[in-house]
Amino acid sequence: MRHLIEVEKPREATADGMPSAGPVYRSVFAKDGFPAPIPGLESCWDVFRLSVERNPENRMLGRREIVNGKPGKYIWQTYKEVYDTVIKVGASIRSCGVGHGGRCGIYGANCPEWVISMQACNAHGVYCVPLYDTLGAGAVEFITCHAEIEIAFVEENKINEVLKTFPGSTKFLKTLVSFGNVTHEQREEVEKFGLAVYSWDDFLLLGDNQQFDLPVNKKTDICTIMYTSGTTGDPKGVTISNNSIMTLIAGVDRLLSNVNEQLHDNDVYLSYLPLAHIFDRVIEEMFIFRGASIGFWRGDVKLLIEDIKELKPTIFCAVPRVLDRIYTGLKDKISSGGFLKKFMFNVAYKYKLSKMRKGCKHDEAAPFLIK
């Protein structure tokens, strides 16, 4: 209980029917009250827009370059470059007839195009609705119809999965945009149902020479609709407002400050957990708020360690199973390196851990041990 503080005493049931209740606890980091709203932030669009103004040349989104089938270094887009693309995507969305309060689906693994599409939705007050098939084979069709999605951005290798939802999903869905290319056969199949379909590059040109005013986004506006499996039945849609995400950003910012891990613009995050879940969405919003960098993994767990080595993230959020795999892999590698390598690692590890327990940040605890 050392991380909690009691803020309300338990109460007995009353004669007028009020039930009894136990004590109310709050995080010890909020013992003096909740953090105040961050000035100037009314919506997720403000988070990105203001960060672009402060950090136009900072690295924002990066992915590994693939040359002749082999992965190379991370290639980065700056905040200003991402902003320029977001404006183009937003204009193209509006030219498709989708405006403030419209619904836009995003279906695919984390990638720069995912974030760019999301920010375009934020700019124009369009509800971002992540789609994913881990909830079951019929989940994509159900969510598309239930949320009344009008336009969907889709990872190139997921297009055929969307085609399987036709004709059911075409009641609302009118436009498909691939994060990559569209084959001739896919285009024919989509157009057969009266939908428009675009490759990523073609879609960027769709809104050229068109000007659309950005709406005034309010805290109370819905930002995203995220679906969860619940316990029974169909997926459940949860409407999340700008205010909810702004509050989470302020809370996480307070927490990190209190544990001496305040984010800075030189921090690097490995985007691994699905953006379709609110946890990763908020963490990435935090990094954007601070003008920091987000690098994307290649989507293959077997290659995750290689991506970590190349990116060198300062923060990596993962599920326990993956952390166990990394831990086991490191132990095996150290053990197989012989006595001297194992001895040197243990000495360095214990030294750095002792410095961190005394309050040093991880990147300052033993800089001479970092290659």
C-alpha cells in the first residue's frame, strides 16, 4: 500500500438507503490533488500542432530502411515533415466528404502512416476508430458497421481481409486507402461494390489545390472510439474524448516527474504495443507532446531484439511474455560467452543498478559502460 494514500474514510450504511462503502484510495503521486490541465491543450490536435511549432526539426517518426531485402538504419521524418503530410491527408479525407464528427477506421500494424492518419483525423475532428481482427473473424465487419465508418486506412497486406467484409460493411464504408499499393485485382473488387480505393501516394494527391478550414476542436469532443472484447457478445465501443486523453497525458507527465524520469525531446520510444489500444496511444501522445522520437518495430517478434539494438530506445513498453523472452535471450547469450564475459556483465550490471537506486537516471548511471 506504499503507493496509495487514503483520501476518504469508510462509511456505514444510512437509514435512508445509502449503502456502506469502503475507504477511497488515490495514488501517492496525487496526494496533494490531481495535476492541473496543461495550458494551451484542448485536444489531441493541439498536442501535435504545438509540438511542431516548438520542435519542427526534431526527429518524429522512424522506420528501418529495407535495402535488397536487408534491414538498414532507421530513416526519420521530422515533426515539420510529418505535419505537412498530415495536412495533405486531412485535405484528402475532407475531399471524400468526411468531416467533423465523421468516422475513420485504421487497420494495420503500427507504422508512420498509422500515426499520420490518426493526426489527420485529430486535425479535422474526425473520430479515429482502430480496427483489428484479434477480437474474432467478424470483428472488422462488426466494428465498421457499428461505428458507421465512412473511410478506412488499411495496411497493404490487410486489404484482402477488408474485402472479406463486403458487401456487409459497404453500407457505410465508401473509401479505402492503402498504406502502400493496391493491386489491379483489389481495385476491381473494391470498385465493383461502388467504393473508391487509393494507394497511399495517390491519396496524398487527392486533396491538392483544395483548402479546408480546420474546425475548433473542444475538450468535450470525441477523439477516438476504441473497441474491446468485453466478456461476452460483440465488441464494445468506448468513446474517448479529447479531455480524457489530455487528463491522462497530464497524469503520466506528473508520474514520470515524480520518479525522476521526465521525458525530454531526446528520448526515443519503440512503438511495439498496438496503437489500437489506449495504453500505447497515450504513451505515443506523451512522446509527441515532448517533441521526442517514435521508431517502429518491423512487426516480427523474432526480429524485435534486432530492432531494439538498432533503435536504442530509452523507453520500451511491452507485455510480460515478451520481456521474459528478452530476459531469457540475454541470459543465454551472457552464459554462452564464457566466464570473463559473464563476470564483466555482472559487475557492470550491479554497478549501474546501485547508481540508479541512488537516484541516477538510467542513461546517466554508468555512461562509460554504454557503447
